[in-house]
Amino acid sequence: MYYFSRSIILELVLWHHEEEYEGLNPYIDIVREASGSVKAVRKISDLGKSCDIVMVADYKVIDSYLIPQYADWNLIFCSNEVVLCYTDKSKFAAEINENNWYEILQKPDVKYGFSNPNLDPCGYRSFAILYLASLYYGQENIWTDLVIKYIKNVEVVTNQSGHYLYFPAQPDYVAGGKLMIRDKSVDLVQLLEVGVLDYAFEYRNVAEEHGLKYVTLPSVLSLKEDPYVKTNVILYAGDKEKQRVISISKIRYGLSIPKTCANYDEAVKFLKWLLYGDGKKIIEKHGFTLVQFEFIGPVPSELRG
């Protein structure tokens, strides 16, 4: 059984329990391939690769990239939130809190990072969070000092239908800047641990799994709840073939079985274990919050409870 995922959910579940599951199902050999969620779905839509399960940290990328051509349905199953991580090595670690975090990031010698918005939902969520913070705190310089100074070709359009943040297909980064961007949010963890980065935007479960300290943001910024203004991120801006519009909303993870699935029965069996069996407990154990399942499209009856 082969799957693509950005989500560290499956990585954690299978890392701790892969042998157990395969022992109960000796005819199954689980093969894992992790990547950013957008990159994961584009392996299917753009590269023509096959897998049995796709799981992503934002259910909307399945809707945007896979349905209806490459998948028929989407199942929303758990939530998370974005936090600002740091370590004892981080500059101003003793001072940072939920009220001054953006002021700390603006200090000249502080380095911070988030993942690539074009590849990873945590990246485009972090990108949007910095914009939303400038509105929430009434300080435009948050967005200017933390994003615009270091990515020259970012654009913002505001109209009656909301705020549109354009993240370019080919970002023009300022060399030697304070901002570091990596393909996946978890790629930043090592940089934090060795002191190359002072702060990084991560999912709460990633922070807890790696024993990182973190600042909790207001729920409308952390995306534990929907943001208070309608905000959209345009990924791969300027590339007519790849460009997609993602509406920023509270964090919800999604999964599906693509049409190219070669092991359908085994995929359904695994997802039943994950959603309704022992896998459910493991998900909760690792810092995620299971939500009432939402079904988009013809989700198989076996996965509807």
C-alpha cells in the first residue's frame, strides 16, 4: 500500500505502529512518501504518479488539485493550530510572549522562518498569519517588516470580496535577510535546534512532538478558528498553469483515495483503522484534535462510521 502525505499524522502513526499494523495484516507492505501537501497532490495531478491514500494538512488542496479529475471525494477529520516555536537558544527567549511576539520578530538580529507557501499549507497559513496580524494589531509594519522587506515580488490586493495575497511562483528573496523559507515546516525544526533560526511557525503537534517551546497566538490568527476577515492566498502567482487560490480558514486535515489507487480494499481497511480503530487514539495522542467528520462527495460508506 503506497501513500503520499505531507501530514505528519501518518508519519507518526506508522512510525510508532507500522510493524503492529503489518503484523495484523501480513499481506500488506506499507510504503510511505512524505512531502508538502501541495507537492503531494501535484505528484498525482502534474506528475501522473499513483498512490493508494493521500492525506494533507489542508483539505482544500484535495478540492483544488484532485477533484474531480483525480479523486471523487474528500474526508475532513482533524484540526490543529499554528504556533511560533523557539528554543532556549533563541534570541529574546526569556522575553517573548503572546503579546509581543511580532515585536520580537521585528528586532534586527532575530531570524525566523516558515515553510514554502507553494508547497506546504503551514507555509501559506504562516504567510497569511503575518498579514492578518498586521490587521489584528493595527500595525501595517508587521507585514512590511516581516515579509515585504525579504520577498520583493509579493503583492496584495484588497477589494470588497476580501484580501488577496499573491505568493509568486518565482519568489525574489532578499539575500542575507532575516527570513528563511524551507520546503516543509518540519525542515525548520533542525535549524531551530542548532540555533540557525530563532523562531519558526509550526503546527502545535510538531512543536510538542519535538519538545520545542512555543507561543500561542490568538485563535483567529493561529487558525484554530476562522480568521475574522476573508483572506485568500494565491499560490504560484504568475504561473497560469500552476496558479491556485486557497481560501484561508480554520485548519482542517483531509484525506482521499485517488482514482489511480491500486489497492482499494486495503486502503479502505487502513483508513477504517485510522479513523475508527486504534489509529484514532494515536492521532489524539500526538496532539491533534479529531473533529466531527465531514464528507465531500461520495465518500465510501465504509468510512462514514
